[in-house]
Amino acid sequence: MEVEILCDADIDRIPIMVFMDAISDYVIADFEGRAVSPPRQTVGFPAGRIAFTTGGLGHVAGFRVYESFNSISRAGEDQIVAVWDTTTCSLEGVCLGSRLGAIRTGALGGIAFAALTPPSISRCALIGTGLQAETQLLAVLARRQLAEVRVYSRNRARRDAFVERMQAVAGSTCIAAFDSAEAAAEGVEAVVLATNSETPVIDPAALEQVDHIATVGPKFRDAHELPLPAVTGRLIVSDSPQQIRAQGQRHMLFAHPGQGEVRHLGEILSKGRPPVLHRSLYLSAGLSGTEVIALHAALTYRSNHV
């Protein structure tokens, strides 16, 4: 059997809803104990580290491996994902590049956004203009018809270019650039933080009236994009509470007085939208196995459409 090898361009040709539907089912399966999704493992080297995640569901199993050799490239830029069919013991396919990982993170964020916000939501702020910000926005817009998306990042030229590009990609004129994170967050119902900043990127006062917050970037005790006062009084949800527990004292919420129980996104999805929506915080953690499920979904889609 010939093994299919996909690259970033192949992944970009697949509708993001294909990934979101498959990953949503997997998140529920993880909550119900049907998925294999242990916390990631890392191996340190003088120049950085190699991280390894594995997982699967039913007859689908596989792994992802990525690097963070700081002197060579940005963390996670080069990745390998492989998926097997356990019933035939055959390698179904391999994906090389960064796009699949970014899309599965965006898909998880979009799934959480739809689960934790009402259909009537109309305005959202997006802080960040990198690859993760792009896929978060695409996934959010796949599940929600927003009247306004306000975008901010520190580099004005990059911010304006991002808005122009995303208007074209998303086919929407609702996306606009703002001159500060605080201005972007004023009067919106949701704020998505998608940066690589190790210090808070927004004044916590600007988040007080925001119903839903998502943080995609660093979440360590000494490095986090989210201002910690914003945690207090919120329903805290993650795609992988087990990954947060595995981080222990390294995680930004360890011993934080505003921390409540971190609920599993699969619980919210399986039980349906709560009758009363709480002010919420989504912590993107990277559920192991989601890349494997995403690649399997991509291969299945291609076999039916190529």
C-alpha cells in the first residue's frame, strides 16, 4: 500500500469544518474515556527540545513530533504527524509542516468558542496576527456569523496586512484593525488571545465586561499572555485538563487564588450548552491525538474528493 504524504498546501485545500467535526467528536470521546490521549512528552537538548504526542480513537492511532530548537527555527514550525489503521496494521499517511498543527489548535478554539458563547454573539476581539491567530479566526467564523472582528497586534504594518489577507480568505468585511488591545476589547462579548508573548498583552480592566476569553499562547507561571486577574469568577474550560495537571507547578494557574476546577471541553460538548451561560475562560492545552484525528480526517476527505 502506498503511503500518502501531505504538506501544508494539501492541508489548506481542505475545509476547516472537516477538521472541526472530527476533532469535536474526539474531544467528547476523550472526556468519556474512549480516546487514547496521554500528556505530551519532551526530551531536552542543548539547543532546545523535541516534543512527542500520541493518541487515537477506535482503529485510528498515531503520533506527532515537533521541535523547539530556538537557535534554528521557531517552536513547532517543523512537525511530523503519522497515522495508522490498527485493523490493517498499515500506515495511512504522514503530514509534514506546520499547518496541520495550527489548524487543529484553531479548530479546538473554534469548537470552544461555539460551545461557550450564544449564537447571538456579534463582536469579538482578536489579539495577535500570526499563524495561530489566523486559524483561530477561521474556525470561529466557521461556527459563528459575527458582525465585527477587531484585530490588534503591536506591529501596525503586520496588523493591516493580516486584516487585508483575512478579509480575502474569510470572504468577510467584518474584520478591522484597531490601534490597541484595550480599544479592540471595548464593548465586545469575546476576546481571543493568540500571541507568543510571555507577558500579559492586555490590561485586565479591559476584560472585566467580556463574557468569553480564550488564551492560545504561553500559559506558564513565569510566562503568560493572559493577565491573571481575568481568571477570577470564570468557568474555566480546557481541551485537555490532563495536560494542565501534568504541567503541575509550571502552569500559570497553579495555586492561583482565582482558579476553579478546570472543566473538560468534552463535558460541555456532550451535555450541550448550559442553560445559563457563565463568563468563561478557554485554556488551549493541545489535546494529544487531535493532530492524528485531524490527519485521518484529511486523508478521508481527500479519498472522497480528489
